[in-house]
Amino acid sequence: MRNHKLTTLFTILAITLALTTSNSASAKNTASPFNGKNLKGWKLKNKKAHHWKVGKAALNPKDPRLLVAGKGGAELVNVKGHGVDIYSEFKHGDAII
């Protein structure tokens, strides 16, 4: 029974180490199309009718079906819950998922 527990423990440690090594190696090759500050690098289908904001996403206290973009966040938030399509100008290459 003790050998089984040790084998399980070492297997878990080996998997954890492999995943950690894999994640840190691939982190050098990651790209983030959103800068967390503004909509630079993004295109809108209709620039006049969009409701995209940058901030900290939270439920709208007046209507919990909607979101608000609070201060201090770096999230891309659609504050109307519907509206204009948005897409990145970022050029994507091959991806490993």
C-alpha cells in the first residue's frame, strides 16, 4: 500500500513539473492582442454605435443583466450586452491549444 501511495505521489509531482515547465517555456511565445488600456489594435464594424469600454467588469447595479466597466481594470467590456462586432487586427500564426 505504501508503494502505491509513493508511486501516485511521484506521478503527480512528475505531471505537475512537466506542466509547469511546458507553461513557462511557452510563455515566451505568447501574444496578447489586447493591451489592457484602450481599443488600439481593434476594429469595430460600426465605430459610432459600439459599446465597448476598458475597465473592470462588474454587474450593473441598476440592471444586473448588463455589465459596467469600472475604474482600475484592464478588461474589454461590452456595457450594453449586444451591439457592434469587434475584431482584432492582430496577425495570428499557428497555435497550439
